[in-house]
Amino acid sequence: MEYDLVRMGPAQFEDMAVALCSAEFGPGGQSYGVGSDGGREWTYTGHLPLPVNGRPEGDEGSWTAEKWSGYTVVQVKHKQTLDGGRADVDWLITTIQKEVNDWLSDNKDRKPKPENFLVITNVRLSAVPGSGGIDRVSEAMKKHATTMSIKGWGLWSAAHISRLLDNHTGIRQRHLGQLVVGDLLAALIDDVGVHNPDAVRTINNFVAKELVAHRNLRLTRAGGGPDKERMADIGIDLPAIDRASPEDEDGQEITVEVAKEIIQDGDSIKSVRSGRFSTVLIGGPGQGKSTVGQLICQAYRAAHLKGGAEQLAPEHKQVLKETLDHLASIGLPLPRMLRWPIFIQLSEYSEKILGAEDFPIQTFIAEKITQRGVETLQKNQINTWLRQWPWLVVLDGLDEVPDAHTRTTLLEKISEFIADAAQQNADVTILATTRPQGYQQDLNTLEPRELELVELNHDQALSYGRKLVSSRNPGDDARALEIYERLELASKDSTTASLMGTPLQVSIMASLLEDRVRLPRTRQALFAEFYETVFRRESNKLGNVGAKVEQHKANIDRLHDTAGIRLHLEMEKSGQADVHLSRGDLKSIASNHLVKVQTYDAETADKTAAQLVDLATDRLVLLVESSTDHWGFEVRSFQEFMASRYLTAGTDEAVLLRLRALARSSHWRNTWLFAVAYVFETRTYIRDRLVDLLLENDSESVASQIAKPGALLCGDLLEDNFAADAPGIRRRLLHHCVELLDSPLLRRQLIPILNTAADNDPVLRRKIQEKFSESLSIGGHREVHAKRTMIYWNRHFKGGIATYIRTKINIKTTPPDVSVQSSIDLEGQVSISFHDLVEKPLLDLDLTPPASAIVDAFLQERGVLFIRMKSTHKLYGIVETPMTPGVAVNLIHSDESCSALDEACRMLPIEDVVAADWFIQQISQAIGQEIVGGLANLSLDDL
């Protein structure tokens, strides 16, 4: 069988070569891994037999001595681009010469020198007598043997490696995803020895169909029909930071490109049994989490299909070419490991397991394959494929399953899938996406790497905008340039530039600038203006349709608003994101409004409602049909925006009641931010009451005092550029955010906002300084977090606060944070539960029986284990499984219980700050998880 020994890269080729050495020569050798190895990839001391296959045909002269003895060194030489012929041989001879020179040099101190020397390379060597590669390299090796007094030498070139792989099926199977060339399907059927080749064909045909199915993205091109953007026109990689190591030694932020990072990491073998195979991608609304997940899948699909392109249908072949060209244009390399990609929307999967909990992920995947119109597959066939081939699994929307019971069941199914993969000794890479508000470190048992998306910088936002306007104006370069220049001008205004941090918002801006020259200055206004622009485009069209749109604008508004609130309520109630309305539901919403508000008679209302639904779904197309008669908003942020419009209709008291009830909910957060921004701009006379509502959130209970949800909301609003033109209101928000400076819940995006404001407001500057001084004097976890905040502030910003910080702490001697991931790598560790940590402090507290029962229930959650290092006695990261639904919620409703545990955490030594952080995070998450839609006097029965 032919193998691609180039694509796999030097690190994986070295791993494979070392494995072949062990297989050929038996145990007893020593491997050295990638990096500085003193010129050794594998060594052996003792008697070493010739390979069990003997001398490879055509490779005569590649071995000397019948049996090697003494110290043997193996070096692996991988050339990443093979030119063919003499150039490759010259490279190999030169590379070997450099190694020999290092051994002979007194400066390199390479000891001991080898008695036997084996070179393994992916270079192809011809057998032409005299001038061929085999003879040329052999001649050079003979000279080196004399110079270095080597007894035996050998050479494994590409031809010999291929024969060894044919013989060692386990090694070949392990690396097959990196080795296969040409028609992947044919190679698979020929190699893996499957009993059902039709199943393999079905699974691989699914890749081609998925490539075409996901060629388009729906962003913001509503109005005038179902226009879509092509992934091959606008798909981009996104910047992120690794939460474990966000900065370098100088305090500078380290950003990575998500797709490139995932693909390059996936180029190595990922044994589920060995761990370190999962990544969680965390990002806010509209930041492009799902889109970059699909971009990664498209890269793997294209890599899968490239070798067998001639076997594809014309449409598939065209999409493949477009995808390959686009990936090259954005500098995203094709995967070397040809993982089989599967994209799972967790909201869709959670609907399957609701009420039918015996529905494993493999069955869901089999069903998805079958839905593409190919052969029906079973779970056992998917498990076989899992064993035979490396996978990439994207679990999209972990935050979109808010219900605690459904979420727990979902996590159990993910855990079962991992267990099955381990049993199959599978090679799997997992990427899970989530919003930060809905992320509860649910996958900590997998020890995932956590990547957090950061905002697009100025150049990235404009580059993306250029792609968008070019895609939307094909063949009209002048028009595309005109819109782009408007976007470029908007980026020079600091207020509108602050809105360009996400792909969704850049897309909305580009859409708006088709009709106007200036942009709104807040996120809520941006979405509102986009919606109005959609209407204007349709109502300004000639003919009956445009007239109908204009005539029924208020009714169509109400249809969208009510659909948004119904869907969002149902998401919260059912615990799923994949909720939908039927066309009949939409018609009923419209009809009820026409009868109750517009006083239509039933017959006229029924007829008009059908027209309204047609206009909404066929012309404005914000409401789309995801599957047969399943209607909803394809972009979740639009659903949240429409729901916010519903919330803000009514009397002042009704609106304030809703906002107060929904304020602390993670599920309603984005909707709430939209709603507050709208009320602030349209009902200026209740602005102070809005701010009072925020501040009251932090004094309603002991749990609120611990987690400070009001201060967190103030921070979210400030990041949304809230109250930019109302300095007094903005000052109140800034002052309240100071309470977060010693909290593990502080978002670093807030610090530059505080820094700029403090330089212009001496009262705020003094308050920040007093907060730091207070926290440093109190000690415990508050001192630790205050110091971390101060270090970050001083490293990244200048001004009065940074100057003050340098007078309070010694920046150079303060130890940096130690990440959870790095701590797990350290030796000498013991596990300890939260119960064990706080048990002794709790003994000194006299609790009532009800409070004691609640505390006991919380402490009995043994899925949480902290890691203590024996050498330093310091507590580091956690290994966590989901808590039993309701336990933390019961805790936050008991002031006595919360106060007792908080007091116990305050009494912990500074080495155990991680435990106190975990407790605060549990309180915050429990506050955000409560189902509160009913408290806002919102009922599905009334909508």
C-alpha cells in the first residue's frame, strides 16, 4: 500500500519511526521525544538483531554487520517537502553530515558516541546503480562509519518504511489518518478489513454531503428572500486566549487562532485513554463560536475528499474546490491527520434525550447520517468506525441547555461516549462551544483546554468587513468599495469602533451601511436599526407586497416580538435551545393579536394572519424554517432581541417588574441587556430607577452579597457602551463595579474601562485605591484576587491607578498564577474534597437544623476534588462532575447556610484560595440558573 510520509509532519513521523523500532527490535530501547535530544530519537544498548524482515529488496547495502552490539543510536530525518530526485538525496546527505559533525565536535559534548547508527527518513531513494539515492547515501554512510569508528550502520528510507507499515498493522492503523493517499474511501476499504464496506461508503459519503450542506451561512442578509453568505467567501479564523496561559512572561496577551490551533493540535494522535483530547471554546453572543466550529469541520471534510475528488458529483467537486481555495486564502492549513468530522448541535441532541434518555451520541450520529438519504446505520457500526478511524467531534452550544436535569443527562451521555471511545482505544479530538454565562466547567473531568474568544481587533474587523461587502456585491467592485470605505470611516470613531468586536456585529454594520453613511452607537440600537432597515427595503418595493409590508408593520412587529418571547420562554422551561414554532403557531400569534388588539373579526383575522406569516417568512426571513414546519430565529441573538422588544412593551411598572425578575438569569442575560438599553434611551425619566434596580441586586440575600450579580450586570452594561452620553448614570455603574476588584468573577475586559474612567474621575480613582487597600488588609482570597487584579492592571495600563499599585505591592516578587492545567502536570499530588476543607471551620458554627441539612446536602457532592501539591501544600485546580440539580439552588435561598459556608471559606488558609473561588462560582452559577420567566408575569398561555 502507498503511504504519504510527508503530510504527517516531523513530530508524528518521529513517533511512528520510534514505534517501528520497538516493534522490530523488541522492548528495551529508549525514546527521547520531540525537542533537544542530543542527536537521538531512540537508543539501544546490547545486542540488536537485524530486522525480522531481513534486508528490504532493492535496499542492498543499507545494512552492515550481521548482528549489532553495543550502543545503537537511531536518528529520524523528515523532509516536509519532497522535491523528488537528486535534491532530496542532497538534503539527506547534508543533514546526516551535520549530525556527524556535531558528534565529532568538542563543543557539542555529545556522549557517548554511537557504535551503531541507524537513520530513518521519509525521503524516497532510487536503486539506480552508482547515481541512485541508495548508493549515494550508502557511500556517505561508509565514510561516516570510518570517521566515527562505527561498527554497524543502516538506513530506512521511504520504501522500507512502507514495507514495515505493511507488516505492523497496529502501527499502521494508529497512523492511518496521517498516511492515506489518494482515494481515501478505496484505501479504507482495502486497509481496515471491514466486514461491511457499504457502511464505510455511507459514512464517507456523509462527509461529501455535509460539505455541501454547510457551504452557506445565514448572517444578516434578511429582506428580499433567503440570501445567504458562502463560507468560502467570508469564513475566517478567530482570535482567542488560552485561559491557562493568557500572557507571556512580560505580561503581554498571547492570542491564538482557534481553527489553526485545533487543527494543528489534532494532527497528533489523541488517545482518549491518555487524556488531553478536548477543548472548550468560550465566546459571547455573535462572536462566531458555531461558525468557526463549522469552518474547522469544513477543513477536515475538504482534506478527506481531496484525494478522491474525481469520484465526486460535479456540485460536490465545485464546493470542494471553493473550500480548498478559501482555506488557502486565509492561511488555514489542511489537517495532516484526516479526522472524520461530526458537528453536533447539543440543543438538537438534547431534544432527542428528553423523555428518551437511552439515546447515546452514537445513535444520534447514525440518525444524522441516515437523514442525509443514505444507508441506515446502527450504533455498533458507528462504534466500529470510532475504533477504525480518528474523529473530530464538535459539541456546539453547551450553554443552550439551561435546564439542570436535561443538562445533567446530556453530560452523562457525553461521558458515556468518552467511555465507549476509551474502550475502543479511539483517537478523538473534541471541541465544545459555549457562552461564558452558561459555562459551569461541566467538562472538567476531561481536563479540557479552555480557549476564550477575544474581540476582533481593528484590522481583523475591517478585513472581515471587506470579505462581507465583496461577497454581497459580486461583480460590482465600485459598490463594494463604497460600502467598505463607510465601514472604514466608522471604525475611526471610538464609539462605533467598540461595536466592531464580533463577526455578527460587523455583518450588521456592513448591511446597514448599504443604505446609510453613519452607524448607531450602541449594540441595541444596531440591532434595532437593522430590523428597521429590513422593513424599509421591503416596504419601499413597488407592488402589492411592499404596500402590505408597510400597512401591517405594527402587526408584523408584534408577530416577531411574540415569537421571540415564546421561543425564549420555552427554551428556559424545557431546558433546550432547539425549540420551535409551527406555521400554525405563528398564524395563531398573529390572529390573536389582530382580534384582541386590532379588533378584527375572527374570519378576517384568520385570513390576514396567514398573509402576515407569509410576509414574515417569505420576505423579511428573520424567522426561518430549520426543518419541516419547525420555525424560529436562526441567529439566537435575533431571538433575544425580539424577546427584549416584547419585554419593554407596557407600563413603566410592568416593564420594571420584568427587568427586576430577569436581571440575574444567565438564560435571559442578553435579552435583558437589549431591554435595559432600550428602556434607558426611550424612557429617560426612569433611568435612576433602572440603576437602583441594578444596585439592589447585591443586597437581596447573603448569596447576592457573595456573588454580586448587580455589579456583574453593571460591568456587562459598561462593556455594551451603556449610558455613554449620560455621565452621571455611567459614574454610578462604574462605582458599583469597583466591588468586583477582589472577586474571582471579575472580567478583565472591565479593567480598561475602569482605568480610563479613573484617570478622569478623582472620586472613582480614590474609591478603587481604597478598595485595593481594604482587600489587601483583609487577607484571604480577597487579598489574592486583589493582587492578581493589580498585577494585571499595572502590566497592561498606565495612569494614576497603575502608579498607586506600584506603591502597594512588589510587582516583581509577587508570584504569577499557576493554571489548573499546568498544576495537574506536577508530581506529588493528593486529592481533597470541599467537604474536607471546610469541615473543621464549620464545627465552630452553630447552625439551625434546616440550615445544617442544606449545608450537609451541598457538602455531600463528592464529585468535586481539589488537587493539593505535597511539596508546597498549595491547593490548585479541580476535577469536577456536575452537581445534583437543585442542591446549589437550595443553598442560595438559605441566608444562614450561605453565610456559614462563606465564613468557612474566609477561614481557609491563603493556600486554599481555589476552594473559596469555587464556592463563589457555584453561588453565582446557581443564581443565574434559576428559572425566572414566570416571575416576570410572562406566561406561554398568554402569548
